[in-house]
Amino acid sequence: MTSRARPTASSAASNSKPLRARAQPIAVYALLILGVIIVIVPLMWAAAASFTPNHKVFEYAYPFSWRALFPVDFTLEAYDNLFDRGFGRAVGNTFFLAIATVIIGGAVNALAGFAFGRFEFRGKNALFLTIVMLTFMVPVDLTAIPRYILVNNFGWINTWQGLLVPGLANSLVIFLFRQFFAEIPQELIDAARVDGATWLRVLISIILPISKPVLVAAALLMFISQWNAFFWPLLIAPTKEMRVVQVEISLAIGQYGTVWNELLAGSMIAAIVPILLVIPFQRYYVQAITGTGLE
Amino acid sequence: MMPARQQIIPYLFLLPALFLLVVFNLMPTIATLFESMFVISLRSGERVFAGFANYNRIFNDPIFWKSFQVTVVFSLLVNPIQIALALGLAVLINQRAPGIGIFRSIYLLPIAVSLNVTAIVWGLMLDQNSGMVNGILLQLGVARQPFLHSVDQALWSIILIASWIGVPLWSLFILAGLQNIPPPVLEAAKIDGANAWQSFTKITLPLLRRVLAFVLVADTVANFLMFAPILLLTSGGPQLSTNLIMYETYRRGFLYGDLGASAAMLSVMLLIVFIIVGIELYALRGRD
Amino acid sequence: MLPRKPMLVTMLLGILLMLLVPASAQDEPTTITWLTLGWPADYIIEEFEARNPDINVEAEQVGFNDLFAQIQVRLGAGSEVPDVISVDVPLVSGYALRNWLLPLDPVFTGDEVEDWLPAAVNAGSYEGTLYAAPVSTSTQLLFYNKGCFDRAGLMPPDADDRLTWEEIAEIAPQLTFDDDGDGTPDVWGFIWEQMVRIYQLQALPESLGGDAIGEDGLTVDGVINSPEWIEAFTYYYNMFNIWNAAPQGEEFWPADIFETGNICMFVGGPWNIGRFANNPDLGVEWGVSRHPYFADGEPATPTGSWHIGVNANTENIDAATRFVHFISTGEGAELWWRRPGGGDFPAQQSVLAMFATEAEFDELPMSYMRTAADEATVNPRPRAVTVGFLEYEQILQNTFQDIRNGADVEESLNLAVQRIDSEMAKYR
């Protein structure tokens, strides 16, 4: 095939290029739009339903009508009820926890990822496999009982540190950093080292600035893992003052029925915060493309 | 620079993360797995060493084997589907086309939605009686589908729900990897006369090796660990057709208080995941 | 308690504790925590605190689906919090067996115990000791939409009538209407409120003389796959699959679609009476009759609800028991029952008696509460007493959901036997 590729490619260039040039973008956009429909329809329905009186939540879904995607019977009832119950505080609590996780956890995990990705040292593979990979393969919820005993012994029940500290080190994020830092060309690091930079300086001024896409991805992972945490916060800090977003949402599922519009309203607020944070960061991808493209 | 100080630096960098992981993850894991060797006599409240009695019990339990079978089928379906789609999506949104930024933003949306919320919303969308998917099928003249209530469709519905978040999430990492490939490398290939498919398989994929290793391993593990949609939507039914091992492990330990059997299942699963991940990492190992 | 801390944990803990000693200031009033559901709880807490200024109560409210795992982890870990726990009554024996609950006999006088419905006291006790005090109980009634009966040209039953399941089977398909002609009814004839829960469905085999569980509280083979169960759940299967008079699919709350006129009859709890009576927009004319039974069998009506217990490891025994005493007896029980947004059915005979005396229950529809109060005392059938209730309940819930959606009755019940047996093995 390879030997035939050359003549085919060059001869095709003269006749079929205009056709291909038109067909390809259409196919690309068709696929993009199909994906968008799958992504956006559930979200639009959930958003519209959250602005709908509870008894009309399913009204236009079956049989389906376009009204299902827009809040035609607009009401703020669900949001009013949620915020009257203290949802605002839960949003504040969770936001604070998630930002703290990104900042402190980000530093902790980046240092570890840097060590695993760029250094050779004794016990490297053993430490990586037995601590990082092993803890990564165990669902944290299923090991909650001993962790609960431990944290209870620290006196951390109903405290911020009880919510925050156990989630700071994140083996998935360490693994992610390790994989990406290992790809960085050695020449960049050597140049800085020759200039006398410390390893910490190399990480901060050389590695991190050229790793923006992965930093954004890692920050997003950490933010979302704390923002969406449910089982652990419910165990550690179930009092009203310390409730987090997902715990507050779960209260809409009662024994004698679910308040659907409140459940969906809570879910929409829970989703909109990370979305608002992600969209500005989306630029880093565009920058990376145009930046390198100009070189 | 002093070699001795050199030697200590990586350990210093590792210290905070590894300390936290050991205290809050590794020790609780070991303590949990340790439970698999104990039985709590519910008659006396005594906790006694039982050797492999719990393992014996689960290996002779048809429900365990049924769940095992469901988990194998689920993993063999969900991982290739998610990775293929994530790779396709990443390539698609890596194109330089007008308006691509908007598409990229939209595709990031599911990542922001928690798995619990996704499960609940999709559960409502797939509702047999008043769900929107059946509403759309009705408009198209297609018969109503039971989705989560049919032995044949329930596992596929769970795969759909898991992939709605999974595909965008993993494509985010692949996209980050694609952007690390210097354009001159691809341009050189084009000058050499490689067509798009050739340059993708011969140049792009090998350069994505580390990222793909990460995504493959992380996705495999994430899908092994997932049980929230099962807990919220099917409780393992209908007729155990979605009874993934992790859900059975959760149910035994946290609802039924059978910590020994739960821990035994967890250690069996952990061993299996460890082997699979080892194989995956070996297959995608670097030449370096 | 279980599980014991491994050495490793204890050692590291010692080191860490030195670094991170928490600042635990002792407040003036004692604070107790109450793990409970997301129902309106502030009201009763305020009333209690007003009468007991030395105690603060903090409600830790969780969703219904999360309560059981919360109790399992926190009490299983031997935690001293929460101090007070709301307990779904059939779980009392399982919790008592694990020594999670404080025996409550010294807390109540003989008169107070006698005031509770006997079935509620039994359900809250394990091996003769009271572990969870009754707060509320429940019963079941048939709710119906009069408009549906008019439309089908049928006569609705009176409040004191007790229809047979055979009559329901005859009426329900006549009250099922497919108005838009898409092949799926828009108005359904019948459903059980908790459509896949043993709480409500065990009345079917029990009416035929079947049992809920073997005498040892563990055996299910020959019990839940007995001819009575097969007959009862064939009836249940037929309702959804053959007569097509009840909707399949997800679990949902029938009261929601009863209010929109999309379901004509359902068997449900008395909490619906207040709900429908207080709904100013309700466009449905409704009525109530007694819980149905099989013509060849005897009446059997589900009962049981929420009790309240104290964590055996609590550091605030006095404050916790005072709160439990308050909410389960006398004035506190009455306040709980009257709380805004409530609708529970009291387990205290003195409070139940108020249905007969209070003027607000003189007229329809609230007078239906009197029917309910009577039904609660006539043939109450509590759920099975077994230390493995949660396993039993959850597995049967899956089973009923399968049967509802078309799985073979006998096969499904046999699978349930297999599954429950493998869970009960640990108690033998």
C-alpha cells in the first residue's frame, strides 16, 4: 500500500482536491452536531424542567415536543425552595473546599508527578506501583469504614479538615502529571539546569508554563472530584452548616416521593459552577493551537 | 551540584503526596482487605480469624459468579467503546475549523455534571412511561422501549450513561496529548506524501502512546470502580443483568453489613484489575 | 466494635494525634446529633429545646436511600455520633443484634409503653428488650378517583367497604383508558403506592394464609416460594402484564399522577389524606375505602413505620434519651404528629384517639383519618422479624420489580430464595 500511496496522492491532488475539501468539513460538522445533540438535549431538558412546576416536569417529554427543552411554564419555585433550605450555603461550602483542593492538592500532586516523571531514584517503580497505582484502583467509598475510624480518632468529624485533607492527594492526578511531564523534551530542562536553576524552579518556570492543557485537565479533575463528592461528606459532615452541594441535592429524594424540579434545579446549579470555570480555560487549547501553528 | 542532595530531592517532592496517600488511602485499603480474613459472629458479636472462609463462601456463591460474568461483559464492551469514541472526538475537536471553540466548550459540559446527576437525568430520559427518549421514538413511529427494565437493554443503558461522561472526559486528555504533538512533525509526514490515515496511525498514535496508556488504564479502572448508576437506577436488576461486582461489594458491605464477604470480593477484584492494568501498561510501555 | 483498628492505623494515629490535636471546647448546653430523614424536623427540635434549654439538637438529615449505609458505616465503626437515630422499624433486630442501639426499657414508664400500639412495641423490641421507641406507625387504604367510576358506569365503594382483590381485578381494567390510542393507557386502573416494596406487598400472600418468613427468622425456602406466594404474585404479575391495568417501568409515587387524574385507584398510606385534602388545585374527586383482601382469605393490612433509637456508644446518654422520650410519648408525640408538612400516623393510642375527638376530623375528607385509625387497629400485619431484614427487603424489591416488568413468577421467587439464602448464611 505504501508504495502505491505516493502516485495516488499526487494524482488525486489535481482532480479531486476541491471535492474533498468541501466534503470533509461537511462530514466533520455533521459529526460535531450529532455529538452536540446527544450532549445538549438531556441538559436542556433538565434545565427546562428545573424551571417548571413539579407536576409538569414530564409534561412535554412524552410524547416529545420542543416545549420539553424550554421552560414554557416558567417558575422559580424549585430554586426558591432550594435556597430557602440553605442551598446557597452548601454552594459556598463546596466551592471553598473545591478551590482549596485544587490549590493545595494541585501543588502536592504536581510535585509527586514531577518526581515520578523526571527523576531516576531507588524504589521509584515500587513506590509508584504499591502506593499510587494501588490506591488508584480501590474505590474510596468501599474503604470508608477504616478511614472513618481514623478521621474520627483525629477528632475531625464535622470539621473542614475532615472534608478536605483525605482528598488532597489524588493518585489519578499524580499519574496524569507523570505521563505528561515525562513527554517534555530534556533539552529544555538541561538548559535551565545549566543556568543554575533549582529543581523547584525548573518545575515552576519551565515545566508548568508549557503544560497548560494538562494543568487545566488536572485542575478540573480535582475540582470536580471535590465538587461532586457525596458519600464521604455525608459521613464526615452531615450537619446543616457543613452540607455540601451533592448532599443537599440528595435531600430532594424523600421517602414519599421525589421533588423532581428541586432535584434538577440543584443539579443544574451543581453543573453550572464547574462549567463557568471550564469555559474560560477552554481558551488555553485554542492558544496552544494557534501559538504552535505560527511557529 | 552535590550528588547526595540530588538523590534526596525526588523523595522530598514525593513526601507530601505519598504521606497523604498512605494515611488516607493505603492504610484504609489494607485494613479493609484485612477484614476479608475475619468473620464477625453475629450471635456473639465476636470477631474471629477465619482464614479463607469468606473467600470460600463467595467462590461457592452463584450470585458472585453471576456478577463476575456481568462485570466481564460490561468491561469488554464499555472500555473499547469509550476509548474509540474518545479518540475520535479528540481528533474531531482538534481540527482547525471555524467555530470549533464553541463545539469544544459544549463537549466539555458533561464532565461538569456529576455521575449521580447524570444517572438521575438519564434515568428520567430513559423512563419507560414518560421518558423523553420514548417520547421521541413515539414521534418516529418506533415502539416504546423498556431500556433499564429489560434484561437485554439495561446493561447497554448503563454503558450509555457511563459513556456520556466518560467519552468527553477521556477525550479531554487525548486532546491535551494531541496538542503536545509539534505541527512540524505532521507537516513533515505530509510532505513525505502520507495521507491522513497513514499519518494518524504512523505518526500521531505512536506519539500519543503515553496519553493513551493513561487513558486506557484510568478508563479501565474507572469502569471497574463504577457503581453509582447501578445503585441509583437498577439495584443490579432486572434479574441481576446489571449486577456489577463493585455494586455487589458495596451492597454486601454497606447495606447488609457483611464486611468479610465484601472485603473478599474487593480483594479478588483488585487482583484482577491489577493484572489487567499491568498487561495494559506492558502493552503500551515505552521504548525508553 | 467492628472492625477492630489494625495496629498500623493505631500507631500512625498516635503520631498524627500529637501533631493535630483538635481544639474541643466544651460548650455550656449539651449538643446531640440526630440522624434522620429530610422531613421537616426544625419544628420539633425548637419545641424540644424550648422545654430543655440545657440541650441542643442538631439534625443530620439524609435522603431515604442514604440512611441505611450511613448507619452501617458510622455505627459499624463504633462512632459516638450520631447520638439519636431514626430507625425504619424492621431494622431494629439487625441493629440490636450488632449492639448498635441502647436498650430503652428504663427510659419509659409502664403506662407509656402501654400507650403505644402493641404491634409497634413488638416491632421495636428484640428478644424482649425495647431498642427503638415507636414514633409513628402506618396503615393502608384504597384511594380512588370518583370520576373514573362515573366514566366506567360503576359505583365507587364506601369508606367502610372492603373490596376483594378479585373485585379489584375486575374493576381495574374497566378504569384503564387509552385516550390517545397509542396502545398505552393514559389513565391507569390501579397500582400499589410502594409498588415493589415488601411493606405493602406482603399483605397479598398473608391474606391467603402465607407467611413472610420462616419461624427461625432466617428461612425463606418453602415460605416465599410457597403456593400462597406464587398465587399472590401471579395476581400481581397479571395486574401489570395480563390485565394491563397498572403501569410497568420505573418506581414512582402514584399520588403524583392520582392528582392529575392519570391513575384511578391505588392502595396507599393515610399520609395521602392530608395531602389531597390540603391541595387547593386538586381537580379530582376522591374517596377512600378499606384495604382489599382475597375472597378466599382473610383481611391483612400492612403496618409499621419509623421508630427512634439511641446510639449505644453515645457520650450523651441522658440528653439523647430525653429527646427520644420527648418525641415518642405524650405532648412531644402529639407535636410530631401535628408538625407542619407532617402527615405521619401516630403510634400512641392517646394521640390516635384525637382522631375521634378533634373537630377537624368530623367532616370529609379529613374524617377518612378515622377510617385509617380504625384500620390500623383491626388487622395490622407488621413486616417480617428477622435480623437480615435489609437483605430480605432489598432482594425482594428487585424480585417484585422483575415480576412487575414481566419476569416469570415462580422463577423469580426461586431466584430470590437463592439470593436471600446466600445472605442469611452469615447469621447461621
